Amino acid sequence: MHPLDETDLEILRLLVSDSRRPYREIADAVDLSAPAVSDRVSRLREQGVIRQFTVDIDRQQLREGTSILVRLTVAPDAVQVVKNAVSELDAIEHLYVTVDDDVIFHANAPSDIGTWLDRILVTDGIRDVDVSLLSESHWSPTVGATDFAMVCDECGNTVTSEGVTTRVDGDVKQFCCPSCESRYVDRYEELRKNAK
């Protein structure tokens, strides 16, 4: 496994600012060849650091709607159900879950906000709803001063250069050592076998 370095971080910064930036332009900025940048981006995708390339759409430009920020106070045992229900909605721009079990989302809701919220908030476990109208929103993802430290999917330790990247049923998993990889895969296979 190749640990992330400053060049990887700079490539990520450049891609965050424009995910369609040509590899040649990135290569010039990080003093590598375009094929070397392509290899690094492929590795970052394989390691799960880059999950997807996307576009930031201003939905207000596409259709009528009202930009709102909603905080749902949720019973701890209902957080996953509420989060899943909210994430299925087309109008959702961003979705967050706090450590206090609040589900917060930014949406570009239809103009009849009350009726729209009544339809989506039928999930049990929602204790309180707070809605704020937004005058504007700005999405600016950044790598910032982040230090990347991948965490082992088995034990939670930091994954170093001795770590292992494995694809388990299509999902990329990071492990700090082959022992953790083996334990995780064995347990996963056992659970999958028992589920049949």
C-alpha cells in the first residue's frame, strides 16, 4: 500500500477545485508527467480516497424551489432510518448526521415547503423539526489542512505503508495489516454464508 504524500494532497486539492481539470494541467502543477498523475488518481480511487467525480449544480437555476436548511432531532434508534429516508429525496443537496443524533439537510424544496415536509417527515422517531430559509448557500469542498490517515476497517488503527487495500463484495476496504484483512474477510464470508 502506498501512503498518501504531499503530491497526492495537491492533486486532490486541484481536483476538488475542478474535477474536470486535465491531467496535463495537474501534472504541470505538481511536477509530474500526465501518466504519473493518472496513475496516482487511479490509486486514490482504488484506495477509496476519491469516491466519485461530481458536479455542483445550483438547483435553483434549474427549477423553481426554495433553499432550506432542516434540522431533525431524532431518537437514537431511528437515526439510520431517518437518514436513509431523507437521502432518497431528489431535493436534498447535502445531508449530515451529528454526534447528537440530529439529521441535518440542505434542500431545494418545492415552493409549498409545509406540504413537502409533511410528506417526507412521516418517519417514526423524529422528535422535533427546525426549518430555516436560506438566502444563499455556497458549497466549497476543500482538502484544506487535512492530514490523511486512513483507518483500518477491522481494528480502527491508522493504515500505514504496510497496510492492505482489498475489495470486499465491490467495496474498497483498508486494513493496517494482513491479519486484520484476513479476520474481516473471514467474518464477512461467514456472515454472508449464514444469511443465505
